[in-house]
Amino acid sequence: MPEAGDAAPGFALADQAGETVTLDDLRGGWVVLYFYPRADTPGCTTQACGVRDRAADYAARGARVIGVSPDEVGAIAKFDGKHGLGFTLLADPDHAVADAYGTWVEKSMYGSSYMGVQRATFLIDPEGDIARVFPKVQPKQHDDLVLGALDELTA
């Protein structure tokens, strides 16, 4: 997993509208890049709705929030529409970007092992470097942690 001070791994992924978004397109402003396991599951919905509800707080800090999951474009479009999220979600079905950020990991449930996305958030500064990493962030605490870090980093 990349650490604070590392250059953020580049990416080019389709958003919920099927348009390509690249990390280079986002340079010049703060980026909150968060990885979530699966669209429209309880924890992922809690986290995404938290971002939606705090959109003005992120905007006031000059930060753009981007959510990434291994879902297909259709699934993230449905997730966005169902909950009125209003921020960018990216489809990473081959998990190449999750691999680059170290969030594609072995997980286990009920004694079975499988590969999946570990919930994590990366704060990327305007120059494209990772300023802060929040591994295994809890959905209900996500916004307070990230907004607090943005306040510290931009003070």
C-alpha cells in the first residue's frame, strides 16, 4: 500500500456515466480517493451517503471525492442513482487500480478466503502525491477523519 509522501499511482477508469476519469485530470486540487468493496451494500452505502451529505464540507476545502470499487459501470450508475450520491464513482472491475493502491487483498468470511477490496482512503495533494492514508477506515468515521486531515494539511 502506498504511503504518505509517495506519488499516487495513476489511473484511467470509467465513471458512472461511462466517461473516463484520470488522476492527471484531477491535478491542481485535493483528491479524496476512497476504495469500497461493493456498491449498494450496507457499509458502502453508509460511507457513500456520508460523503453525499458532507459534499459542501468537501467543496469548502477544495477537495473532490472519488469512490472506486470493483463493480461494473452499470452497478455504480445504479448505486449513484438510487441514493442520489452526486459525486464521482469509478468502476475498477479488473481491480488493477485497487492492486496499485494495495487495497485488493485476501479476505475471509465464515472460514472461506477470497480476494476483495479492503476499505481504504487516500488523500492526494494538488501535485499528485499521497498526503495521508486511512487504511481500514470505518464508514461512519470516514468523513470526520478525512475532513479533519484536510483541515490540518491546508492550515
